[in-house]
Amino acid sequence: MITTEKRGHITIVTIDRPERRNALDAEAQAELNAIFDAFEADDDQRVAIVTGAGDKAFCAGHDLSTPAPECPDDMPRGGFGGLTARFAMRKPVIAAVNGFAVGGGFEMVLACDIVVAAPHARFALPEVRVGMMPLAGGILRLYRLAGHHRAMTMLLTGRMIDMAEAEGIGLVAEVAHSRPVLDCALEWATRILEASPLAVQATKAVATRFADQPLGSAMDAQWTLPEVIRAQQSQDAAEGPAAFIEHRKPHWRGC
């Protein structure tokens, strides 16, 4: 149901249930959770890409032919798709949206760091239309991304937005107009790999952990994060400036 491929330092995760529009049942959820656990624990893997099989759907959310989660304990520790509650994830995750991303599938997209999408991709949180709510971060993340009025037009009606609107709310970093969306995601992943892995992880930690704090206190507190301290004290912190001075590409050790 879920396939993984490693290309150098990049892990590609593909939801492979096209007959169900890549909707997730409990087994697929557990499988994704284990995959992201393994990705996080593998120091050789630095960026993950998550996508869906086929060209119709990224993920149609929860498979409604199976019982729906009624509380957080009904989902994997990492949240819906093993991703939406993974708040301490150190490494970047890119969503390569190849079609519809609705319900929990859209919540997975919102939990990613960079989103690239095919021109025909669409996004929605339609839970209210079937008597449910997007409680895997969808309400809160969309509200923070889009603001009160734009978010409420989606949350209270379940309406779907197209690519133009997705770009307008700042969701999508790039639309893959003339190439496969996975190729677009791989290009973004390669750009990330050009940077120090420890600096990338520390930067993500600062951005995600202090986003809602007052700027002054956050700027003080960021220096105390273990990820920041580790990056500053690493060999890579010396390698970067040395490579710049010597006009060569840095050789990142991740230590």
C-alpha cells in the first residue's frame, strides 16, 4: 500500500492505493508512521518527499469504508498518515501533490514544509459535509496559513480550492506546469541537500517551535535549542566558511 525509495539522501514515500484514491485505512496509517519513524532515525536520509500513486489523487483522506478515528489514540503516534502530529520532526518533508488532496490528505500536505503541485491539484477539508471535523491539524494549520476569513470559507463549507487559490494563500511553492510533479519535488530536495543538514534541521526547529511566540523572547530562546547548539558547534559550521573562502562546494559531514 505504501512504497518507499531512497535516492541518495532523499526518501520518496508513495501512497499506492489508487483504487481508493489513495485514501488511508488503519493498516496504511500504521505503515506510514513506521516509514517516517525510520526516516527520522536514519542519519543518512535528509529530506523526505511524500506523494500519491497515479495522477488523480494525492490522498483522499480517511478511507470511509473503514471505521473513522474518534480520538488521537485511534491514530498513529505521528498523527494522520504518520505525519500530522510529528511536531518534533527534525528533517524537511516535501509534499508532491499529484491530484486531489482532501480531508486527511490535505492535513498531511499542511503538515509538510514545502508543497509542490500539479496544475490540476485541488485541496479541500470537506469533513463538515459528512458530520466530521478535520482534527488532525487541518483546522488549526489552515487557519494560521490563510487567516480567519479565507480559512472559514473552506472550513465551514468544505469547499474545494483550485491551484490559483492555493497559490494565493501561500500554500504552494511551485506548480509543476511542464514536468512531473515528483521531478519538481526532487529539484527542491536537491536544493536543500546543498545546505548543511544540521543548519537545515536547526532552522526548521526554530521556525516551528517559536512561530507563535513574541519575537523578542523567541530570538533569545532560539539560541538554547539543542539543534541550534549542535549546528553551531559542528564541523560543518567550520566547513561552510572554509569552502566559501576556497571557492569550492562544501563537504557536509552532518556532525
